Amino acid sequence: MNIKFYLVWLLIIFATVSCDTNNVRVSDSEIESASAWSINDQPPTFPQCENLKNNEHLDCFKNIIEVEINSFLNDKVFPADTSEFILTLKVDTIGRFSLDDLSALGKLNSTSKDMIKNAVENIPNALPAIKTNVGEFVEVTFNLPFKFNYE
């Protein structure tokens, strides 16, 4: 019985001491370097675009966004002096779109901005971007030149 008692205590001490030896500090520059977007990382996408390569993939992604925004705005009265915009879009870690910023090449009133914001929020969820070196979904922000198609 004494041997079992000492073995249990030895095991508890060994487990306690060995668990706290991994105090490795990572510098901010290393974290920033590992977090920077690389060519190997996967951008957000739609299922229809998954099997396409590079530029075709990007064109497919942009086209789906443009079609969705235009179809949302198509039956709306759009009081704007311009039809060309730079949309700064954010895709979060679950693939949801939001409008981060809007730059217009002409005047744009608040009603028009709200319509565009609603159009962006109604884009179907995408497959989120993946930071491949850690295998995590990440939030991404990108600029998209956009021209409203009047039909």
C-alpha cells in the first residue's frame, strides 16, 4: 500500500510540473508575419466558383456579387447621380457580407447608401476565407468596383 501511495503522489507531481513548461513567447512581428495574407490562403468563394482557377475564380466571385446587388436594386427607384461605386465589402468568418465603406464617383444621398447597404447584406452567404497556415476561417475586407446596370 505504501508503494501505491508514493507512486500516485509521484504521478501527480510529475503531471503538475510537466504541464507548465511550455512558456514559449512569440514576438509581435512573428504573429504579424504569420497573419499576413499569402498566395496559399483561400479567399472567400461561392460553391459555383470553387473548382475554378485564379482569375476565373475571382471573376466568378465578383460576377455573383454584382448580379446579386443589381437584382436587388433592379426594381428600386435609385436616386443617384452616379452608377459607379467602389464598395469596400467585408466577408466574416461565417461568410456573411457587409458594407464597410462606399465611395461614389458622383453624389450619393443617404437613401441610396442605405439601398446599397441592404443589397450587400442580401448577398447569399459565401464560403469564408481560410488562413491555410492555421486552418481557420478569417474575416476579409476587399474593394470592389461596381457599376449599377440600368435596364
